[in-house]
Amino acid sequence: MQTILIAHSLYPPHIIGGAEISTQILAQTLESSYDVKVITVGGHKEGGVQTDTVNGIEISRLPFNNRYWIGDTARQSSTSDKVLWRIQDIFNVKQYQHIKQYLMMKRPALIHTQNIPGLSLAIWKAAFELNIPVVHTLRDFSLIEPIAISAYSRFYRQISKHYSRRVSSVIGISEHVLNKHTELGFFALASKHVIHNIVERDNRVQHVNAGKTVRHQQPLHVGYFGQLTEVKGVQYLIEAVQKLDQQIVGKLFIHGDGPLLHTLQELAGADPRIVFVGKIDKKEITSQMKKMDLTIVPSTWDEPFGRVVIESYQAGTPVYASKVGGMPEILLDADTFSFTAHRADAIRDAILHYYALSEAEKNELMLQCSEHSLSFNEDYLLTRHAIIYEKLIGGEG
């Protein structure tokens, strides 16, 4: 059985966002056909590589070897601290030495990198020098704009573009994120593919979905799931609900936390329909989504994928989302279920569209959502990756 090495900045139990979850799903899905190992960055600064096991997969955690650990979300970092961290991370010599030693010892047939901050561009150089093919999955835009400082981002972009020539195959989690990179000249020598993220399907999810019923001729329960930050556009969702009669929208449940919480609470004012639920456990997301009549994703930035869309579909709950990034690619019908970003009136119209559907149409839509979610499954993920891997391992590309 060939050894595939998955590399990502963080790995569970250290989770910041969807990228860590999707990387774990990938590793566990591949395990049925490959000897999967993971290399990541741990929270220790001193000593060597620490090894543990997560769900039967060997995880090697490098010391972070920088000013701070990227997984320390409670740490308050100044702008200068972040810039200095990024400069050291461009090519982290200590990480390069750790990674090269690891590769020489394990000799994987292939390395599949995901997000690489903390591992640095050094991982691509180490693999190239040892003639180990590299597949890279684009999960965000960190190679293009690592931090919101344009001068640094331009500088980093040129270096990361040069190093990307050492990647054999590149995968975008959407056409959008792939095209954004290739149009700028990234991955010039790599074969190019699109493989959407998936959401794990288990017995609990199946059971939740089976119990979903349509609430007709009742004020709607609208759900938002995600971080409370400026680019998530929650302010426009609140404004849209405030423009609608309480007979149309009975409740807006905002699931999540973030720096914009107090601003959004002030915007909501005394409207009793707007409920700030707070951050909920990952295990509770599906059951909460099931209780919603529809989910709104009002993002104002180029979301690379939009994991919440598939999670909501899996619960049988329709989604209306901003027409940004990769989200239109995964909606049931982008013309019907997407709206213009930055516009409360567009969100209002989307909610009214669902409200006006007949009970039969709502029931049919619920079934379509569930069916659509099934195409984002483990078989799809394994088959599409295996095709790319086997060509590289066999020396075809």
C-alpha cells in the first residue's frame, strides 16, 4: 500500500475553521486505499517532531519554530508581530530541515499539501529535491493575500508563485479559487483539477434528515451559521429581516461568534425576533440546521467553497447565498438561490421567494436539497483523488 503524506498547517484536535475539518475528512477517506500519514505544526516550540494518533492515522507535529503558534487563537498579535511571523514563514529553515529529514525517513510516494502557513514554502522545496511529487489543494487565497497588507502580499505572491512551479498537480475546491490562482500565473507546470469539499455523512445525520418536516403558512425561522466578522455580511441579513413583517419572518437565529457580535447586537436593537445563539458545538450544527426553514449565507467576500451550504442541504434545509466566490457552483440552482452581495433588499427578496412557495414546492425543495448533498460524498472524494495520485505515482504526470 502506497504511503500518502497529507500536510496542513493544523490538524485536529486543533481546529480554526473548515480547512482543518476538510483535511481530516480527506485523510480518513483516503485511508481505505492508502497508508495515510499527516504532518502538521504543533503547539510546542522546543524539541523535535512529536507523534500521536488521531482516528488510527499517524500525526507528526513539528515544533512551530516561529514567533508564535498559528493555532493559538487566544493570542493577541500586533501587526508588526504578524508581519515578522510571515517573513520568517516564507522559507522557514528549521521547518525545511525537519521536513526533509522526515521525508527521507518515511519516503512517501506522494505529498498532498493543503494550507501551508507554519510549514512554509520550504515543504515544496524539500519534496522537489527528493523527487517526491506534490499535489496541492487550494482551500483559500493565502498564497495570493496572506495578510491584509498589500505591499507584503505582492512580495510574497511573487515568491510563492515561483515555488508553485514545483507542484505537480493542483486542486481547487471550486473553479473560482483555482482560476483566481492560475490567472495570476500560479502552478504553471501543474495539471489542474477541481474537487469540491464534502461533508461527512453518518447515521446521526441520516436520522436528523429523516425527521425534517416543512413548516407551512407559519412565520419563517431563518438561520445563519458562521463567524461574526465584517466579510460574512450578517449586518445585511439583519437589515433584511427588519424590513420584513413578523408574519413573514418569525425568528432569525444567528449561530456563531466573532468580533462583530456587539455591533450586530446594537444593529438588531430591541427586535425580539433576532436571536444570537452563540457558537455551537460542531456535533449540534446539523440538528440546528434541521430546525430552520432556510439558511442564508450573506458573505461579501470570495468564499472559496461555502461548506455551510452542503451542511444545510444535508439537513434538508434550503440555502440562499451571496453570488460570490465558489458558492454559486454548489447551489442547487445559482439563478434561483443566489443574490447580489452587500444588499439587504436582495436578501429580503430571497426570503420572500421561499415564503411564496407552496407547501408542495417546499417539500420538493427539501428533497432536492437532501439529494444534492449526496453527490458530495466519500466515494466522490476518494475516486477523484485516486485518479490524480495514480498518474503521479506511476510517473505519468
